[in-house]
Amino acid sequence: MPELRKDPVVGRWVIIAQERGKRPSDWGQESPFVQNGPCPFCPGNEDKTPPAILSDPEHKKNEWQVRVVPNKYPALQIEGSLKKRGEGLYDLMNGIGAHEVIIESPDHNSEFADYSVYQIANILTVYKNRIVDLKNDVRLKHILIFKNHGRAAGASLKHSHSQLIATPILPKRVQEELEGARSHFQLKERCVFCDIIYQELADGKRIVAENDSFVCLAPFAARFPYELWILPRDHFSHFEHIDGEQLIELAALLKDALERLSIVLASPPYNFVIHSYPIQEKQALDYHWHIEIIPQLTKVAGFEWGSGFYINPVAPELSAMELRDAAKTAL
């Protein structure tokens, strides 16, 4: 079973998951994908993955459009008890949580930006439904949904997929973001993300695209070249509260943003992550859910690891201008 271990100096929790060391891709270099045997995510190969948690549509076997399965090499597992304990100075617990794979399409060669708006909306609906289901497990405190596109971004298989990891504690990075948002609200009685949206729309130079419900921008203090955020115009703390019409608009803007990155950066590897409020908490006035998109163009090296500073060689104003001017393909 995996273990969660707490760093006694900075309070950061680490997952020790030895089973994941058995993955064929581990310790390899960033080379093109090599498929050994049939793709486990393709239709007809459903027996190559653990049994599906969700298949959409469920009533048509082998004709699914989106399929959710447990990760074969999970970082955390759903079965068992937390068993919080100490070993002298150190705190640890069993690695209880959830680790799921969302197979986004039956098409082996399609990429996320290739999907129709309605297919992306369907994927986002599956994300939402998995959060709603997992939040019934009171052991779980936080859910992170993310996508690794390309080997340099951490993907281990070519067939496009995203992942969900639910944890029994709040990750340190999440705690820092929540605390920063809370401090701003206590000082000004306003959501910091709402303030960012208001200022960026008024200024315009870091806005990349927008629609009636969402804004896509290059953040003022972008850590990475061409980093983007997508935020809802209206204040919501939980992604899972999104409704049907908003899902379509989010899908359209997410597709647009990824297409622009593909045009400007020649289809880069990237990660996107949905940042949302802790699942057991009620709607909050001081936090605003959002999506962060990070193209993998630079390496985090010694200075960044040692200091916590990021060095971004591209000003967000420049990246926003280039992405804004990118020829937009038809949705």
C-alpha cells in the first residue's frame, strides 16, 4: 500500500508509491512514445485496464466516448483505512485516496485540442460527475484533475487521457493558494481572483481570449513561458458547481486556448490542472476555481528548486499578444 509521509521541516506531504516504479515508462528518457502491444485505452481492449468506473454512454458496450478506469499503478488507493500514526519525529498514514484515468476519446490519435467543443464539454461533465461522486467519501479532502500531454509533460501513453487524484489531506501548494486568497479577502472583503479578472479586463494587455462566461489570460506573475489561466467571470469556488451552459462555454475557450498554443508553439507538451476548493467545504467567498495551462518549454533547474523562485524568459504581456494574434481555427 502507498504511504503518505510528512516533511517535518516545511509540512509538505509526499506520496511513497513503490508500485508505480513498475511502470514500463519509469526512468526512461524523453523519447517518442513506443507502443508495445495493443493500446489499453483503445476500444476492444477494455480487458487491458481495470474494470470501468464510468463509461459514457453506458448502454453501448465498446462504443463509449469517454471512459473512466482506476489507474493500474495508483499513487493512492481507495481501499483500506488511513491509520494515521507517528514514528518518533515523523507523521505518516496509509496512502488512501483515489487515482483514476479519464480516457477522453476512443480515437487513439486524436489530441485534446482536436476534439469538438461538445466532446470537450462531455469530458468536463465526466470530471464534474467524478468529483460529485467522490466527495461522498468523507475521508477525501481534495481532488485534483489534471492532464499531461506529451512525454515531456509526464504522459506515459500516447492515447489522450487525463487523470484524477483525490487525497485525504490538502496538498501544501493548495494550502498556500487558499491562504493567499483568504488573506486578500480578510483585508479587502473581495475575492482576489475576481479582482484579477476585473483589472485584467480593464487593462487588456494580458487577455488572450474571452467569452460570455470565461476569461483566458496570461497571469501577471507567470512562472512559465506562455502560462495561461482560464477563470469564470462569475464567482464560484467549486468547479463541480458548473452548469450545462457554462460547460459548453468553458469547453469552447479551453479548446481555443490549446489551439492558440499549438499554433504559436508548434504543438508543445503541456499540463493543465483544475484548481478547485476542498470538496468537503461549502461555497466560499474568498476563492475562485480556475484552470492553469502550463506549456513544458523550460526545465525547472537548481536555482528554482533551491530558492522557490521561477525564471520566466517570456514576459506574459508578450506571450498574450502572440497568442491573441494567432490565427484562430474554426470551433
